[in-house]
Amino acid sequence: MTHLFSSRQSALLCAFAVSAMLCLSLSACGRRGDPSPPGPAADVTYPQIYPAP
């Protein structure tokens, strides 16, 4: 049976794969900013006062 990678190469490949997965998963955690309602500011009715129940 022939091996495609030596044990050092497979360890480096595994370390690279783990670091790539970590970088990609952490890059998804960024915030773009506070959400803003769509439309012009004059037409936005939020927040508004709701009647008491």
C-alpha cells in the first residue's frame, strides 16, 4: 500500500485545514452595523407609542 502523504505532510495538511476552518468561521462573526429601517426618515413610524392593554 502506498501512502500519498508522509506523516509530516499529513500533519501540516491537517493543521492548515483546521486553521482555514477557524478563520472562515470567525470571519462570519463580524457585525455590519446597527440595523436601520428602510425608506426615508420622515416615513419611519418606529418607535411609536402603543395604547395600554
